[in-house]
Amino acid sequence: MEAVERESDAFQRPVSVEQIEAMCRRAFGDRTRVARIVEIGVGHYNTTYRIDIEGRDPVILRVAPERAQQAHWDRDVMRNEYAAAPYFAALGTLVPQNLAVDFTHQIIGRDYMFQTLLPGAPASTTLDAYPRSQWPSYYRQLGTITRAVHEVRGDRFGRVAGPGFDTWSEALSDQFRVLAADFDDAGLDSGDVHRVIDAVGTHRAALDEVTEPRLLHGDLWTLNIMLDPDAAEPTITGVLDFDVACWGDPMADWTIHRARQQPGTEVAAFWETYGRPATDAASAVRELFYQARNLVGVQLDIHRRGIDISEVPPIHWDVSDVLARLSG
């Protein structure tokens, strides 16, 4: 096995060769022979391997953290991705197919799934190989893909696997309540998160102008996009990791948040294919809530990775400015 070297107390936990071989036999038959195991160390949550199996195409094995490791926000997100997979059919071959899924915990006390191996390399490590003059092409493709996801309609708000809510304000309040619980468990001050929850009640009318739930990927940016490393210009070949997919306002999606952060750059080409967001007063209020949620999530991620928050510029995690604008 080719494994990633980590500290013994690292969040991502390794899986033994014996366990992986047992998983493969359960998924593909008792005669399955594993030829090679390579851990993929790009992500920060699941432990992921490329498995070469004799007589078949290579597969990807993703193993979730033990449930005791999972925060409230991350609880059972692999099961959420499994539930969401049929709704990403609009992306066709850009998304991996689930080959086998096991939530029994009989072989290992963690959820896991086998998926097809998509061609390409992560855009997070590949896009920089192209001149910036070619980057707009990439962002136009991303705009088209994001629009295709957001055109999928649902019948309730919230995580695809549930719980579901009748209104967007209820779903958003629940998201912040879950995040507040994670702050408390981590020993962080959840006061600002609770103030955002209070603001949801104040601005409920603006939030509930969103009446039609749409599919959100939840984490669609360069880390979860595959590019063809041999193409003459950036060419998207895959979309990964929709484990926090939910039904909500498309403007709340992580992709929209990231695109809005970089006006006047190559990223602006995203809006050429996605379409321009609304700019009315209610939309501006909703955008403040989405900023707050993303900043709160970043602070939790900083904590989970063991990064000293004093070394991170407050603009990347502090929601006080957003709260001031919601109260103004």
C-alpha cells in the first residue's frame, strides 16, 4: 500500500490492507484480487484510495470518519451523498457512479463506498499549469455545470437525505443551529451564530421569498473538479464530493459564494454562462446570511485542522461585520 504519512492524532484515519481487501471481496466477489492500493491525499475529510483490481478497471474507495469523529454538521454526509446521487444525473458522465456502498459497519466501523474512477486531475493542482488567459474557459464551463445542478427541482428544503423543511428560513435556521452545536462541542464561542439565528427570524420574509427548492452541490470548487491534464485548454472531466448536497436557494451554494469573492478576475467568466444573480434588496439580505454561514463553516474547518485561528486573517472567519449589516 502507498499511504499518506500523517500524525497519529490526525483527523483522517488510515485503513489497513486487510480491511481494504475484505471490502473489495464483499463488493466485487470472493475471488477479487487487489493488485495495488494508493491513498489519495487531496481531500481533508474522507480517507480515499485508488484500488487496482486484477481483471477490472481501477476503482475509488472512500471511507468516512468514524461516527464519533463526525461533527453535527458532518453527521452521515456519505449517506447524504448516496441519497443525492440520482439527482446529479443531469451531469451525466461528469459524476462518478456508485459501485458498492456499505453502511453495515461489519468489516470496519465506518461507512464506505466504491465509485468509478473519473479521468483527470484535481483542478486545484492542475489549473495553474495553464496561462491565466485560458482560465475564463474553465469558469464558463463551471458556470454551465453549476446552472445544470441548480435547475434540478425538489419538493422541500434541507439536506437531500433529510430532515426536510417547508420553508427556506426554517432550513437555514436549522443549519445555523447545527453549526452552533458544533461550536459548543469544539469549545468555541457560539454567540455570533446564535445572533445570526435571531436575525433569521427578523428577516424571515426576505428569506421565504425563495419558494422553490433547488439542488445545491455544497462544495463545488477547484478541489472537487477534475481537469484533463493533457488538454490544450482547461477541460472539466469530473465533478466530485456532493456529500453536503441540499435543497435550497441556488445563491446559497458554495460555488456562488466563491465566484462572488473574486470580481474583476477571470472568475467573472462564470457569470457569462451561469447568468447574473438578482440585485434587489431581499436578495442582498439573503446574501448576508449565506456569507455568515460560509464564514462560520470556515472557522469550524480551521479548528478541525488544528490551525491557530490567530494566524488566519479575521476576514476569512469573522461574522461580526455581517451581523452589523444585518442589524443596520
